Amino acid sequence: MTIDISGSLSLLKSVLAQELRKNGSQDAAGQPDGVFAERLDRALETAASEQTRQSSAQNLAEVLSLQMLHTTLSLAGDGAPDASPAQALGAQQPSLLQPLIKAYADAAAQATPGQTSSNRSESPAEPASAASPSSSAPLESGKEWLEPIIAKASRRYGVDTGLIKAVIKAESNFNPTAVSSAGARGLMQLMPGTARSLGVSDSFDPEQNVMAGTRFLSDLLDRYNGDVDSALAAYNWGPGNVDRKPERMPRETRNYLARVKQLYASYSA
């Protein structure tokens, strides 16, 4: 605990007087003898001098902090073109401050732009996946909600996102509740039997429908060794028909092939 000696003069005198009475060294007027009084005065003067030095040091530290803050805020301030503001400020200060300002300027000069907190907080951009939606043109406005589902199906079954988008556009025009005259349902127009065989419980659920339709398209691409024309014809006309009588492909399927391939090219641009 710290005691303010100069603020407790009466207490010190009382204690001193009590000690002097015990030792019989008090004069008739009840005042301490000259030796003790002189020592007490010197002690009080020393304490006051120490407090003055501490106060001066504290004031100096506060002034230095303000000067450093001013230097930081005025890095683009006036001065010689080849001298930093910190160096210019240091030249104007008393010799006591110059070493501290020089150390501050040296530390500032060593800082690099890459060490800022904002740069450390930034994460490097992740490379885009080959099957992510960014690998093909985005869907038209209002259909963006489908992008994550298409990307997921593309990653799982290895079918290009542009081809999935093209089939959905040609089959249902991105309508998840579409139903054809033949009974095909949903975004990728799955027939009820095909949907059951692929484990779909609700053909109108966008994720179930797109995942199952992409799986079916992937199986067809494997069946025809990556031949997109044959796979798309089988998707529209049925794989049995393509296998048995490819030369008798109906006009509807030929038109379908041309449309999907055109859409595929636009979504892959």
C-alpha cells in the first residue's frame, strides 16, 4: 500500500511526539527536538521531490503518446518529400524524445502491407469445382434456387451442369410441378415407373426429381459410351426404342435432340 507522506504531516508529528515522550527527549514546549524536526523536514522535501519527478515522467509519457498518435494520423502531412512525418517531428523535439520517436519510426517502417489485420482475416479464394454452377452460364432470374441442387447432382453423378440445365429447360421449363400428357412429372419429367425404380417418393420434390433424373441421364451416358445424342434420344424416346430401331427415330425426338444440344451449348458458354 502507498502512503502520501506530505498529506499525513500531522500524523507523523503525532507519532514522533509520542515516541519522544517515551524516550524523554521532548522539550518544555511539547515540540520535537531540533534534530528530529530537521530530519522530518528533509524527509518531506525528498518525498515531495520524488512525487514531482513521478508527475513529470507521467506527463512526459502522455505527451509522447499524443505526439505518436499525431504522427500516425499525419503520415501524409507536410514536410520534405524524402523525409517521413515521424522523422520531421523528431527533428523538432527535445533530445529526450528523439530516441523514442526514432524507435517508433523504425518500427513503422518495418511493417508490411501483408501484415494488416484485414489481410490476415481474409481467406484465399477457393478454386471452383469443375462440376460447380460457375463452370456454366447461370440460370435465368428467378431460377437461382435450383443452382445448388443441380451442382449437387452434377458432383454425385458426374454429369455436366450445363447438360442438366438443358434437359430441365427442355423438359419442364424449370417448372417443378409440370405434368405431361403422358404422365411424366416434375423438373426432369420422370415417368412414374422410372421414378419408382430410382427410389423417388415424390416426383414434385425438386431435389428428388433432379437427383433421380441426373442419375438416369448418367446411366444412359454410360450405356452409350458417352454418346450424348444417343443418351438424350433414349431419355426422350426410351432406351429400348433406341436399341431396337434407331433409324426410326420420330421427329419429336429429333427436335428434342436439337433443342437440348442448343441449350447445352448456351449453358456451357
